[in-house]
Amino acid sequence: MGVAGIRDRIHFARIYGELESFGLLGRHDYVYMEHTRNGDKYDIQVKVWKNAGYGSTKLKADGNKYCNMMGHSGGREDYVWTLSTGQMTIHPNAGLGEFRLRPPAVHELRADAIWTDEICIWSIGMVEVWRNLYGETHAWNWSYLGNPATELSCVEKRGLGIHDIPVHFADVTGNKKADYLCMQKDGRTTGWVNGDSGWEVIDQFKHTEGLDRANFQFADADGDGKADLIWTDKFNGDGTVYYNGGRQEVGGSQFLWSNEGKAFTGNAAGTCVYYPELNGDNRADQHNVLGTFTNEARTWFNTCDGGNAMGDGPSTGTDPQLPAMPGLDPDGV
């Protein structure tokens, strides 16, 4: 502004109220409260610079989503690229080797939708569902269900950025139904399980680990059918897995989560690391976006059986039957 001492007169406020590309609230505009002395009073003029919402505000990688949209056997997930307006372009997963481009499935969902296998859901205090009918019709048809589970709610609010969201849908019970998880900013998680007789409230799925919510993802790392909890270091991309041991009372939580340490070695910043199931073996792979502008990515397939952090090699060595060194008896003494 070129005027000294006016910092306390500058504010960011929703004046025009135009919606953000990601989120329900209006954009913050730049507001300057100009004071001019008029005798023993001040005249105040409000000057506003409208936030146009463009200029490197969105990255190509912001639209990356992965889910089994076509009902593939083995659970492999398709690549769905979503515009900030909600229009989707689906790249079906044809197995190892390629993703095929399909024409856009033109269906206007919110850009901050929460994705589950075959069902796209978003939450603003209630749940709305667009059920994917591709497996039944072999075409992109959707069935809208308005607020089908009235008991579900989450008092937590989203944070900064597109990854810091409170509501997750993941199958933590292993019954092939998405459960509803409400995560606090420190990672403590409450919610509901989706059982055979309806929704059951869970006071605490997981206690806090003192880690930031934005870097948690749910994915089945060991292939047992239950979603595990993965925390990704936002600086180096290392992934620490809390393995889901199923439902049991443990220290105030109603599920057991075992920290086996770092299971995924980072190769990108944490916000560029995803854990989709890409090769059809029901285990989460590590998928790293190398460039957020180009969206080029590299995948490390998870081929271990899980259960520990010792790797997938044989537990004992094999004697190669080498001859004894000169001067030693056959027993090596």
C-alpha cells in the first residue's frame, strides 16, 4: 500500500462470498479500512480487492482420486481425475501395464467428495450418496440417495488444504461395507460401524497419536480385508502403518491398532503419496506423484504378505555346501 502503520487496518474477509473451488465457504477478499481525519473524527472508507481465485491456486495433482469404479475382481482401483467443479474423467485400470482413458463420466459431484469403492459420498453434516450402478448396467448410471443414514454426523471441521478432512469412509470391520469415521485434528477417531443390522456408534475407534490429521489415510496394507491406518511423513513421505487388529477393547478404544513401524519408504513429499490398490492383490500399493504440475507418478507394488516388518525373504539361510578352508577339518574347526 505504501503507507506506514496500516497493518491493523488490513483484513481478509468474505465480502463477495464466491464459493471456493474446494470447500463450501466463500473466498476471502482483501480489505483495507482507510481512515481519514475529519476534524475530531475519522472518515472510514472500505476498499476491497476481490479474490478472483486463480493464478496457481490449483495443481493438476489436486484432482487425483483412486477407487474401484468398475467393480474389478481383486479390488484393483481405477484412476479418477476430478475437476474442481466436480466433473470426472475415469481411466479404467486394465491391470499391470496401463490405464485406459474413457470419456468423462459427466456427473457433477463436489470436488471435496469423499470416495469409497464404487460409491461417492460427501458430507456437510449429513451424508448424500450417488450409488454407482456400473456393475449392474455396464454404463455410467447413478442412483441418488438423499441422507440415507440420518444418524451419522461429525462435529469436526475441515482444516487447511484439501487433505485435512475430518470424515473418512473405510471398511475397518472387514465386512465389505464402508464404516463412517470422524477424525479430530490430533487423529483421535470416533464414528459408526456399518453392520448387518444397521449403524452402531463407536465412542473411539483410535486414540490420538499426537500426529496431524491431514497426513492420515486408511488403506489395507496387509491384505486381510480390513482397512489399516497409515500416517505419512509430510517431509520425506515415509509411511508408518497402524495395523488393524479388529474389534476389541484396548485402552479406551474399541479396535486394536498395532504400530509395526515404518512400512513404506518415502520417495516424495507426504502430500504426494497415495495408497491405492493397483495390481489386484487386495493390498495397498505406494503411489507417488512426482510432479504436481505434470501429474507424472511412480508406483511401488506391495507384494509382501504382511504380519511383520522383516520383509518377504526366507527366514533362514541355505548352506551352499562350500568346501572347507585349507588347514581346517570338515567341521570348520
